[in-house]
Amino acid sequence: GQQVMQIPQYQHVQEGEDFTTYCNSSTTLSNIQWYKQRPGGHPVFLIQLVKSGEVKKQKRLTFQFGEAKKNSSLHITATQTTDVGTYFCAGPKAAGNKLTFGGGTRVLVKP
Amino acid sequence: NAGVTQTPKFQVLKTGQSMTLQCAQDMNHEYMSWYRQDPGMGLRLIHYSVGAGITDQGEVPNGYNVSRSTTEDFPLRLLSAAPSQTSVYFCASTPRPTSSYEQYFGPGTRLTVT
């Protein structure tokens, strides 16, 4: 079946530094969605990418969808303590209705 | 709008007991789904529904039943609870009858099976 892998599983970041988390699917995706889950909370939608090679920015967050629509990345610049949480990517297979989530990247920020 | 609501927030069951986790949304969303979240494993799809009267299996459906008699409600039934079903359960909804849109998640139900 479809698998979505995220690396790294954990990311310890010094406040102010940049980091990138990666998402790789075993199958072509119709779109990729990113979510953030704060400790003890529920996943909250961040963004959706649909087009091959698409890049979107939200303030310090930059999201990219690969040309083959099988991978994606999230880059955070100048990390802040408010960025603490787990970031998940998720995507349905082309023409599919089942959303598959990656295992998440848990981000810890050192002040 | 209350969004997506889930009850109860916490539940402890004994092995073999049955129970229903409730999920409701007041946004007139067509697509609803149930996920379980275990440490280090992300969210795994249990069952989903693209509209009232229509349900289908996700990737981990065994031990769970669902029904969708109304647009608003999508309860998840545990038939005979097992310790392996200890998890956090999230219900989610999206406006269109497809998973290709923003998912709105409920606050979750933390279930422990002893």
C-alpha cells in the first residue's frame, strides 16, 4: 500500500536557526497537505500544494512539492519557540480518497 | 460554529468491553474520517465516509465499525476492546466528498484499554 515517510523523526533546533523536514511518498500524490500538532493538541492544517514543483510561503515557513509529486519539504527559517510541535505531511494517491499521513517530525526548540 | 466535536475526551475500558466514540460537525461537511494516533506512527486512517449513508475502510479498520446516518454525525464503535486499541482517536471532516481538501480535526479522545 501507499507509504509516506518523513525525515527526520526528531529535530532539535537552536532558536534562531533554520531547518528542513522532508516527506517522501512511495506513490504519486494528487496533492500534499501539511499539518502542525502542538503537544497535547490536535492536527491543524497549514497548507496544501497541488501543482508539480509548487512553492508556497507562509511567513517563515516555505513549502515545496516535488516535480514528480512524490516528495515535499518544509523549511522553517529563524526558528522560534512557537514552532515547537510535530509537523505532518499527508497526501491522497491520485484519484484516491484515503489520506495517508507521514510519521511526523517532532520539533524541539532550544532557547 | 462549534466545528468538530468529540466525546468523551478520556475513556478507560476493560478488555472485551464495547463502546462508541462520538463525532459531530456543524459545518455541513460531506467527508468525515476517523484516525488513530500512536506514538511515532503518525495518524492512521480507520474508516471514512464521503457522505451520509456511505462508508469505507481505511488502512486499519479491523475491530472498528462506523455508520453515517446523518451528515453531522460519524460515530466509531469498538466491538470488543483490546489493549492494542489503546490510542488517541481523532475525527476529522472536510467540505467536499474527497480527502483532497483541508481536514478539520476534533480535539481527540484518549482511550486506554486495560
